[in-house]
Amino acid sequence: MICCGERCIKFTEDSWFNQFCIGANPWMARYIYGFIFLIINLLAWGVRDYGHSALTEMERFKGCKGGKYCLGTEGVLRVSLGCFIFYFIMFLTTAGTSKLHGRRDSWHSGWWSAKIFLCIGLFVLPFFLPSTLIQLYGDIAHFGAGVFLLIQLISVISFITWLNDCCQSDKYAERCRIQVALVSFISYISCMCGIILMYIWYAPEPGCLINIFFITWTLVLLQLMTCVSVHPRINGGFLTPGLMGLYVVFICWCAIRSEPATERCDRKAEAATKADWLSIISFVIAVISMVIATFSTGIDSKSFQFRKDELKNDNDVPYGYGFFHFVFAVGAMYFAMLLIGWNAHHTMQKWTIDVGWTSAWVRIVNEWLAACVYIWMLVAPLVWKHRQSGDNSI
């Protein structure tokens, strides 16, 4: 009986519930913050699609012109503001934390009861603010969402370059040669198939000039990245441009999907309107992907995603707390922009996310920026080397 009691005590001490209560595990804490972020996303969606009926009596929420859907749009901004304030407070109070078992580490990994009450208070507070401040926050959120996209872009490129460097290292070069060639080949085939399918689905007529331009320019960027990477002076191989090609093709597809559906230039639009379940599934996947992207981007402040450096000391924090919360803070602005289509006066239909011409152009600019940043990362070493050699000759 004593042994059984000791086992029960040990099991209780090691359980996730006990870790939640005492907050002794920073790795467990990051999942809790991610779950909170998911709940807030769902709450913002509920306010947008169904909040107008509940908030009709609050006349001052009708400051933005656009009817009942605009009322829901303003509700999204209010929920986003509360989420931003919460994670920004966590950023200010945990930035610079370097050692475990300190006060700021305990605040990051524990005190959940206090933080739950803080969350509730911060989510209620924006609903008592005037519409003018909410619209001002909506304007600022455009910038914050852009910062999030930039951080995510650097995250993706850092992971791709790290993977390529790892495969080309002396330790794995011979072992990974076949795998690298296979992944590169599959990447390029997938890119070409994606481009062909986009031509078929979204540019069935010569009159669809904007879609033809988007898809054709994506093909040009793919060829440009490949030519720069395989240039003899750079010798970057085919792996990184192939993976970057997948990324830019995916962004182009998201951009075209964000356009308002027209049966003339979107053969899948009619099927999408008839199949409500498809819209619901797409919406759920988009929300989950957004949360996962925010979570994975904020894990490691050094390489941003999937790359883990060995700790110098066992007492060092496993990841940058401040950076983690900062990513979630700008992520709050980002999910608000997706839910309102980057336009506070834009009418969003139910079960839609990131729809509108503003959203489409944001995606396209993000695609072009991704290609430019990647090409610059390839060319920059040559430019700096040329400048250094020129300074030495002088």
C-alpha cells in the first residue's frame, strides 16, 4: 500500500496537470500559450460570424460603415487587441530571460491562475473602448501583420538554408546525395504541376489577365532562383531553389484563392459554393495552419524554426521567451487581418478567411519579397567578398 501510494504521488507530480498548476516546465508552457492562441482565434471567428446578432444592442459598435458584417469585423479587432496586449505584456515581462528558476522564468512558466484572469480582463476591456481607437488599432495591425509575415519568411528561408548546409556538410554529403537529388527532383516536378494546374483552374480564358500575370511571374521567379543558385560562382545546388519554388508556388496559389470568386476565372468557384462542407474544412485547416505557423516560428529565437542549438549551460532557458511572446503578439494582428480580409470595411462571408483583393495582393507581394530575400542571401556573400577585395587593393 505504501509503495502504491508513493507511485501515485510520483505520478501526480509528473503529470501534465501538475505541471500546469505549478508551471515548472517551460516546454509545457509553450503548448499552453499555443492552445490559448487557438481559443482566441476561434473566439474572434465566432465574434465575426455570429457576434453581430449578440452585439446589435450596442449601438456605438456600429461606427464602421458596412452593416452587420462590419460590426462583426470590428469585434474581430477588439478580440485581437486584447490578445495583442496580453502577449505584449508577456513579451515585456520575459524579454531577456536567460536562466531557469528565476522570477521571470517562473512568470513565463507558471502563475496560470493569474494569467487566466488577466486574459479575461484584457479580452473584455477592448469592448468598452470607442470605435475610433479600434480603427486606429486596425491600421497599426496592418504593420504588425507585415512584421509577422517577414519573420515567418526569414524562418522558412533559414530552415531551407540550414537543411541544405546540413546535407552538404562533410558528415552527411555522401550519405544524403541520393536523398537530396530525389527531393530536388520531386520539388521541381511539384512546382511545375502546381503551375500547370493553376493555369487550368484559375486562367481558363485569355481574359483572366491578372491570374495569368501572377502565375507566369511565379514561373519566372522559379527559373530565376534556380539560375542564380546553380551559377558556378554560387554553386548552391538544386535543393534550396526547389524548396523555395514550392514555397512561392504555394503563396501564389493562396493569393489567387484569396481573390473574390468569379466563375469566369475560377472553375472551382461554382463547386465551392455548392459544397459548404468544403468551405468549412478549408476554414478549419487555415485556422490550424495559422496557429501552427505562429507556434513554430516563435519556438527558437536563433533559427526561428526546427533548428535547435545545444545549450551552453543546463540552467539556460530552452528558447527565447521574449521572442516567443513577440511572435504571438504580432500573430494576433496577423489573424485579425486574415479574418477581416486586410480591410476593416470589407464584408466577409461566413466560413471564409483571407478573402479579398487586398489579401491577394498582400500574398503576391510576400511571394515577390520571398524570392528577392532568397536571391539576396545567395548573392550577398559574393558582394561582400568583392567589396572587401576592393578595399584591400586600395
